[in-house]
Amino acid sequence: MIKLSVVEMAVAAGLLLAVGGSPVASAADPQKALPPFQEAYDQLQTNLPGVSKAELDKAALEGLVEKLRGRLQIPGLNSGSPSNVAAIVRSRVFEGQFAYLRVGVVGPDLPARLSDTIRSLGTNAPVRGLVLDLRNASGSDYSAAAATADRFLAVEQALLQWPGGEARSSIKTNSIGIPVTALVNGATREAAEALAGLLRDCRIGLVLGSETAGRARAFKELKFSGGQSVFVADQPVKLGSGQLMDGPLSPDILVTVSKESEAIWIDDPYRRLGAVATARSRRRVNEADLVRMQREGAPMDDEVDLALPTAPGPIPKASEPEKLVVQDPALARALDLLRAIQIVKPRR
């Protein structure tokens, strides 16, 4: 239930944005400085030149959508999942064998685009692993999230349930059978969160990064007398194992970096910032982890602190070209895991 004070603050913010102003709030109690909404609306409607009632109404609704992003969608206004964002906004190959796909929006196009992109990236050499970057990804299409996870499964099983819908995987012989890691952060929300949860719940891959937004909820339509509709976040979605996604999704391996550094690394994973991130394993180590830890000399406990130095290494000789090293800590850890799996595979 949305508290009235929150709604009033959101609407007031929208009105202030519309008129190009900003509230003058006391440092001790910013909320106290906000005038009663209806009184502010009436005064603006009467005394603000050049702004019509329709413009004020739209500004109020825009304020609600912006303030309650992820919990409210109004057709015709920015809902946090813009239609002009592509399903996959970037793709590349690391080390000649690991595909990297950065997802923009989890929508109807994503399952087919994912399969086609992996296939195209493997034209010159086989793809032996996948990093699915869901950081900052959104979307409200939970059936698309399930259909994307289904691409990696060869057997039938329950995937996802949400109010008014459910999804199961199908039996197939052409599933994507490569190791998968997924990257998430605090801006991974809605259907992108559900996809990350599915990858872990179905044992498709490991999730790395920071806690997600905690907004994996289906939307309920509210209709108005004039035929308009708004959509409000309703019940949380449920994974096939029965787990409710009622809150942020915690990654298997926590990688903590500042938002500013992360934004730079998402845009350029090779950018050197001289920062150090810390990763903590949330699970018992597997064979891939053991190989990596043995190589790095990390302690072999159930929970392992892993320092990821991003400072430059030894200066290469003038005659040697400088080797690019991934500085993005979450991506570097994901590639470490995929590399370790390739080391372990021939031994099994």
C-alpha cells in the first residue's frame, strides 16, 4: 500500500519539475517544507502563467511514475522500460572464446536475439562460455524471462509463476549447452531480476555483482471511468523451485564497487581506475572454484574473500605490445570462473 505522504511528495516533485523549479526545504525536515498537494495544485493552476490544467495533470502523473519507478506504469509516460532500448545493447567475445551479451530490456525479442547473437559470435571459433550482463537491465515481460532461460534447458521443468501466468521449459535437443555467468546490480529490476533468479534456480549459471532492485513483481491493471489504465506492482513472481522473489536477489558472488566506477567499467571494461573490489562467495566452492583458488593461492574455505586488484601490472617492455586486461571486477570474476571451468572440463 502506497502511503499518501509518498504519493503527495511524488506528485509535488512532478509539478516542480514541470515548472522548472526546486523545493526550498529545511535541512532538518525536508518533508515539512512541502505544501499540501491540493492547495499547491490550486495555487499553481490559478497563478502560474503559461501552464494549463492538462499540463499540470500530466506533470503530476510523471512525478508519480518517476518517484515510484518499478512500482507504477502509466501507458504514454516513461515507465522505466523504454520501448526504444534494444534487447541486447552490446555483444563481443573475450579471449576468443567467451561471449559477452549486455541486455537492455527483457522483452519478446530477447530469447531469439540471444540465440542468434551467440551463434554469430561463434562463427570464427566455438563459444565456450557466456557472460550475460543484466546490470541496469529492466523489463516487465516475465514470459520473455522464462523463454530466455528455456533456451539453456533440455528438459521440461517449472520455471516461473506470476499472477495470471506461468511458464515451463520444453524438451529439446538444441539447447545452449555452455557455462553461463550473469552480472547484476542495484538497477537490475523486474523481468531482468527474474531472469537472473531463473539462471540460478535452474542451475544454469552463477550470479555475480551486487543485490538487485527487488522489484520482480507482476503488474495489475487498474481501469478508470474514462477508459484509461494504470498498472501497479502486485504479487512477487515465484521461481519453479517455489521460492518467491519477494525482495532483492543476492548474488552468489558479491562484488562491491561504487556506482560511479561500475558505470565507467560497464561502458569500458578495460578502463584502469586503480580501485580494488572485494568478492565474497555465497556458496560452497565447486571444482571450478578450487582450480581458480589453487592457482591464485586463495584460502580454501566455504566462504572465501577474493581481492580483485585493478592496478596496472608490470610495465611491458617497449618492444612488446601492452596486453589489455579487464578491469571491471564483476566481469573479471565471471571470466575467471568460465576459464576455470575450461581447465576442469578435460580432467572430468
